Amino acid sequence: MLNKIKTEIVGAAGYTGGELIRLLIHHPYVEIIFAHSKSNFGKKIYEVHTDLLGDTEMNFSKEIDKNIDVLFLCLGHGESKKFLSENNISSSIKIIDLSQDFRIKTQIRNPKSEILNPITQIPNPESQILNPKWIYGLPELNRNEIRNSESNIANPGCFATCIQLALLPLANAGLITDEVHVSATTGSTGAGQSLSETSHFSWRNNNLSAYKVFGHQHLAEIGQSLKQLQTTFDSEINFIPHRGNFTRGIFATAYTKCDLSEKDAINLFETFYSSHPFVFISKKNIDLKQVVNTNKCLLFIEKKNNKIIITSIIDNLLKGASGQAVQNMNILFGLEETTGLKLKPSAF
């Protein structure tokens, strides 16, 4: 019988940490050693994640156990680098980081130290920061590298996952030759658990707003992945993110000029994703409830005049975060990719 994979979650009190606990306590080959939270130390996990009442009697810990196999980091952006600099983690422990700290192989910064899109900006050699010990953990792009990796895993961003899965087959065929336009709406959990002006129910309910237009931080990883498949890719990605008045999920629509017929485009996508168990091509239009509470991505492809339109939907906390982290762990340890992730959507 396979030995249990010993795991620890740092930042376990947040949304992604709670989803990881929910997935891992029911995973047949995993044992959670510690769920770490300084602010909730000593509390029962179900006192914070109330949906876990009856599933676990564990308390939050403030200790770090180094006798583990996998360390999940569910910390805020910038906090993972800080945590790893303050804690000596053995190289034998696999780290799966859910922040954006290690996603970009070469981070290019402007004078204000903002990370720029590596596709549209000219790199300054003096400002490059290399991350050689991290694999970008999008299984549909890097599954073989993840499976054979001695490196740690940088879990992709939620918008980045949703949008990349809409575009990777085109990039793989060298077909992105014009600007790409993307409009995507995310649920409130994408903003994290800490309250802010735009995450309060009274502001978010019955409301819709755009933010970070053409400047969202996930553009860098999207561009990086597209260029990995299509080295000639240098087109603009015009991305308009929206805050939705729902809690979970991302609904994205991308379009670009393309000479393929609709039938050939669908065949291209079906072929590309034929060996990937969580991406499905729908023959009819899709709605967000089909993926909420699952690790699936559904795609719907149309051709209008000279443009291909791809609708892509995921659950931002699962395929966009914690579910994908478990998927990466499964691949790393030679498990069936879907283990612990066969979840039913909340479709009604």
C-alpha cells in the first residue's frame, strides 16, 4: 500500500488554504501534518472554515514541521519569498506555492519595480531575476516537466489559468498572429479573505466593475506561456478584468483573428486536450455553474466572420488555485492526476 504523502499548509486560514484542507482530508493518499496560521493558532479548523465541521478535529498550528513531503504555501503575494527566506526548508521537501512570487522565469521590472509583461517589454539585463528552481505548474502546458521535476512548483494564477487554457492550442499551432482581446469576470473570493472596499457584500452585491484594465499582473505569465509554445508570439493581449457579484468562478471570453474554420478549430482544441482529464470542449454554450466546485475547465468555441471566439470557465479556487495545486502534487508523486479531484459541480 502506498505510504501517505505528508503535507503541511502555510496560510491555511484563507480561502485557498481552506479549499486545500477540504480536498486533502478526503484525499486517499495524503495526511495533513499541520495547518499553519499565526492569527488563528489554537483554534479548531472548523471554527474558521465552518464547512469543515464534522470533517476534522485538527487545530491550527503556528509550528513548522520539517518532516513532511509537500509544503503548500497559501500566502499573499510577496509573502512566500519572505517565508522561505526566514525558514530553512529541506531540498527534499516539494514546495507548491500558490502566490505569484515564482511564476515568472525572468521577471522584468520598470524603475518603479513593477513586474512588466515579458512579451511586450524590452528586458533590461540588470533588472532580470531568474527563478531556475521553479516549474510553472500548468499541467496542460508542463505536465512532463512537472512529473520529472526536481524543482518546486509555482501554481498558476486563476485568471491566467482560465485565459491560457483558451489560447494554448492556438499558440501551439502558431496561429496567434494578431491582437488577442479578453474580457473576464471573477467571483469575490478571487480578492482573498481580507476585507477591502471592493470585497464587502454591500458593495459587491448587484454590482459590476472593471479593474486593472490592460495591466493585470497575470498578463506576464500568460505571455510567458504563449511564447513557450509559439516563439514568434509578440501580439498584444488586451485584457479587461471585471469583479462579479458572485463568490466563485471565472467566466472569460477571448477572441482573435484566425483563418481556421469553426470545425477545424474545434478539432484543434479537442486534439490538444485529448490527454488532459480536466479540460472539456462543449458543443453548446456554457455557463459558470457547470464548473463551480470542480477542477474542470470548460471551453466553447465559435467562429464569427474572421474571428475565433473562445469562452473559458473555471472555479477560481479549484482549477484556478487549490485544485490545481493538488493536481500538481498528484503528478509529482506519480498518482492518477484526478485523485481526490472528482468533484461534482453546483449546477442547480
